[in-house]
Amino acid sequence: MMLRQRHVCGQVRVLAAAMVAGLLASAAALPASAQNATPAPTAEVPTGNAAQPTPEQLATAVQFLKASGLTVGFDDIIPQYLQQATAIYTGQRPELSQMINEAAISLVPEFMKKRIELDNSLAKFYTTRFSEDELKQLIAFYESPVGKKLATQQQIILRDSMPVVQGWTRELQDGVMKRVREEVEKKGGKLGPSPTETSGDAPAAADKPAAPAQ
């Protein structure tokens, strides 16, 4: 029996980044009923001896995470890491390949508990910011046809949008450096090239007279 790995939309790092982006952007996708509901008091995630969510609240928040698809990218990490470990150890000891593969398969239930721990930890961010009733409204939305479509498409959209965001931030950073230098030069100051220019990522300044030799 071989470990089965479902198709991963991009690399794990991209999925993790998309996950974070999805958590931050999830409020924009709230259904109107949840947006109009009386907001629960804002609170930090419970720590230490602070009040913890009830089992019912936690279960509802976990159900929301699954319905929304916000954590779907993490479902592939465990089999991927087990396959990676299997490949590394099999490369070291090919004669033990069957034993290594069987060991990895036997560990799936153990590491699946880690996946549950992640859901419970992330769910607490929602139990402190949404009431149980609000979470149920969100679940109802994500179980609707349009909600299911959003849950299916949002990871793909977030993944595909990452190059756009990265390109925008690079362009913005270069633009800020350039404009600050230009404004300083208007006042008679002199600034050196930006790090991107010295590294060759940006074109060198052109059509400027060379500085006189000292």
C-alpha cells in the first residue's frame, strides 16, 4: 500500500501564505446576515488560565473552518512530509524500503492528531471574535451553493494572486525609494542607490552626468 497524496495547489509555503491571507480576508466574505448581526466583543485568544471556549463553541468554530475551506491546504502537509521522510530514509537504506514505508503508514493516525490540534488552535481565534450563533450563520452561508463555490475557489484565487501581490510590493518599494531620493535631490541632497539598484534588480540611472573626480 502506498501513501496517497492529493494534488497540492502550489508549494506548501504558498498554501501557508494563502492560508494566512485567507484568515485575514475572511471578514470580507461574510454573508449579509452575519455582517448585520450584533458583533461579539473583541477579545484576544484565551491563554493560560483565561476563559476557554466551551466544547460546543470550539466544535462550531472547527466546523466553520472546515466549511469555509480556510484550512484545506494543510490537509496535504502530513502525507507530504511522511512521503518526504520515506524517500530520504529509503535513499539511505534502500534494502529497508518496505519497512520504512510500513512505518510511515503506521504513523498516519499519530500525526493526524496534530492536524486536529491545529484546527482547535485556529478555531480559538474565531470563538473569541464571533458568537456561537454568528459562527452558525457563517457555516450556513458556506453550506449554501455560493458559499461552497467560495470555499472551493478562494484557495485557488489566493494562490494565483500571490505573484500579483509580490509584484505590487516590489514595485511599491522601488517607487518609494526612487521618489524619496528624487525629492531629496530637488533640495540639493545626495543619496546613494537603493539596495535593489546595487543588486542589479532595478535599472541603473541613465542620462546623468558622471560625478566629477575628487
